[in-house]
Amino acid sequence: MLNALEVFTTVVVGVMVGVEFSVAFVVNPILNGLPEDSGQLGRAHGGRMLGAVMPVWYITSLALVAAWAVAGWHHRGTGLVVTAGALLIVSVIMSVLLLVPINNRGKTWTPDNRPADWKQQMSRWDRFHYVRVAVIIGAFTLLVASLT
């Protein structure tokens, strides 16, 4: 049973990392290169879509890591799992305090109502997101390392 939890958790966290990595290094650069208002409209749509899914994914990942840590408490590698859980907590705190407020504004913007500094706000979101991606990559790496 523990092995199934380890594999399932690693896959869930790994796919989340892949999505967030893709947003940072593929999707947003593509949107930033689109002409006129297309990129801003794409970011607003992405903010609505992923803004609805990602909180559930982050909390589910954290809950799975916590369950893994409890279930495998006396097994080798548990310290790595606990540290991965701590990094996921950091990513959730970062999200709530830094990224979500910007996303909540950005997902409502249209070319008619966006603020003059919308590009600077999106750039700030991107910088925070790069840090969050690094944090969750660290968590994923620790989970994988705990399996060996």
C-alpha cells in the first residue's frame, strides 16, 4: 500500500511541476510574443482556468505528501518526504500571498479595463512564479530521491 501511495504521490506532484514549468517557460513566453491584445487575453483566460484547478492540485499534493510521511514514518527516506512537504507548504504560502492576488486581478482584465501597469504586474507574477517553480522542483526532486 505504501508503494502505491509513493508512486501516486510522485506522479501527481511531478505532473503539477510539469504544468507549472510549462507555464513559466513555454506558455507565457508564447503569450508574451503574440501581437496586440492576444497575449493579455490569453493570460486572463489561463488565469481563470488554472486559477480554478491549481489550488486543488497544490493542496492535494500536499495532503498526499503528508499521508506518505505518516504512512512511511519508520521507513528510510522519510526525512526527504517531510522536507518535500515543507517546500510544498512554502509554495502554497507563496501562492496565496504573492501570486494569487496578481492572478485575481489579471484574470478579470480586458483590453478595455486593464490598468496601465498591467505588463509590470504580469512581469512581477512571472518572477514570483519562477521562484515557485524552483521550490516545487525541489520538492519533487526530494520525493524522487526518497524512493531510492
